[in-house]
Amino acid sequence: MPRLDWRLAVRAFAGFLAGLAVWVFLSPLYNRAIAAAAEKTLRLFERPAVTQLRPAEDNYVTVDRRDFDPRSKRPGIALHDLTFNIILLTALFAASKRPFSDRNIGGFLAAAAILALTHVLGLVVEVMSIYVAKLGMWSTVHYSNVERNVWGVANHFYRLVLMYAIAFALWWVFRDPATAEVAKKKKRR
Amino acid sequence: MPMQRTQVLFLVKFFAILVAAYLLIAWNPVNDHVIVPFTEGVARVSGALLQGIGQPVNVTGTVIRSSRFGVNINNGCNGVEAMLILLASIVAFPASLKARAIGLALGAVCVQLLNAIRIVTLYLLGAYQPRLFDMFHTAVWQILVILSAIAFFLIWSARVAPPRLATRG
């Protein structure tokens, strides 16, 4: 286990700030990619494929369907709320004893790539939770109570705790084991 | 380097416990009789801290309000999410029952202390720097509270880890 000293805390905090900066400045571009991937994923399971996810201002994405009445209001999703666990991942990898080692950087990139996939799935779940419960009579007619519960719980679980657990688990899997080896050698002395 | 069996087992247990604990707290009777009263307690403590630094706030249920600003403490802002991560990681980690109990109790106290500071600063930001409120509410404090729970787990596990697990830690 890594020794949690002040240097480690400083590295983690620096990683937190770096992650926050990257997340703030790259979000507009990143959100477009996530929205496009989520739209494609949703359309894979739609007959006919009607969902359109349109990036809007302030990191929102508007949920549209070609079969909706053009006069009705379109729901929006704050993508920021689904993707900020990248800051946690960055802070955890930055806390490594050798944050810029090839192994740590490689691990971080692999973990970040998988995290991006979970962001796409998170957005898909969010859209489905809107479809099943938040569109009034349309939701009631098209989806069952079981579907409402499943998608609603999945969405709440992701937002409340799963998004952090995923970042933690990815770090746990991809972190640089060299840090632990150093700790082990120190322990033997 | 491939993961050791114990590491895989830890992750499997971690997610299983997390799902079970989430389903328990999301169950309406538990939410209504445990989580909501707990959140009201969090609001009362945070309101008292704010009053202690001269803020004219009133606390009603889970709402802290003044003429300037109000915050409603919901799930996700009461520290329970960080306590779930702590619970799942500590219970999944191989340690004695006593070590786990001490870890959970101390960890919960640490998380809640930090969470009280979060609520106080979020109120102050909302009242005096509203432009910064969203950023700090969504990303900054949420991540810091979770990070503190993970940091607590790492410190705790380093103390109680059996030698085999300490090698990859």
C-alpha cells in the first residue's frame, strides 16, 4: 500500500487541479463526442432509430426524437454531472510515487479510455430514465413499471455512487505496481 | 502485470457490497426512516456551524436558509455516497472484524466532518460568490469528499493489510 505522506497528498491535489482544468476546458469538445457515441448506441436498439442528442450551451445536451411533436419542449441533460469523475481518476493516478512513469501514464490512459465508455453508457442510461418516466403520458404508454424502476434505479445508482466507484476501481486495476514494490523494499529493511 | 486473485476478489466484493448497500438505502422505508433523519441531522450541524460564524440561517428539515441564500441537502450532498464507498472498500478488504469496525467508525466521522465543511462553504459561496457555486457544488467538493474517503481507506488498509496484499498495494 502507498504510504500517505504530505508529498503524496500534494501530488494528489495537483492531480485534482490538473483534472479539474482539463475537465473544464475540454468538456465542450468531449461532450460532443460522448453525445454522438451515446446517440449511436441508443439507435442500435431503436426501430426506427429516432433519438437525436444535440449538444447545447453550458455543457447541456438536448434529447430529441424525430417522432416527437415539434411544438413540445425537449428535455436537457447536464453532461457535466455525468463526467466529472475523470477528476477523481486524475487525482488518484497523480498520487503515484512516480506520476510521470511510462507505466503510470499508460495505466491512466487505459483507465481514462474505459471511463469514457462508461460516460457513454451513463448518458444512455440517463436518456432512458427520461424516456421511461419523465415524458408524461408518452412514458406511461410506451414503458412498463418494471422498465421505469430498472432505468430509474440504474440512473440514480450511477449518479449517486457508481461513477466514483468506477473511477476508484479503474485506478485500482491500472495503477503502477512499482510504487508498492518500493514500499515493500522499505518494509524489508 | 496481471492482477492477483486477492485483488480481483477485492473488486468483486467491493462492487457486490456497494450494490447491496445502495439498494438498502434506496429502499423507501430505509430512506424515509434513516437517510432523511440523518440528512436532517447533517443540516442541523451545518446550520449550527454557520450560525457560529455569524450567518443568520434557519434550518427546516434538510433546508438551510437565510434571506440571502438557501441550500437543500439531498442524497449526494449528505456524505452518504462517500460512506458507501468507504463501507464497500473496508468490508471487502481482508481484515479483522474489530479493525473493520474501527475503520468504519473513524472513516464515517472523517467523511462527515469534511462534509459539514463542504456544506458551510457551499452556503457561503452561494450567498457571496454565486458564480462559483455550481462548479464547487458539482465537481470540487464532491470529488474532495470521495477522495478523502479513498485516502482514509488506503491509510487504514496499509495498517491492517496482511503481508501478501501489501506487496501490490
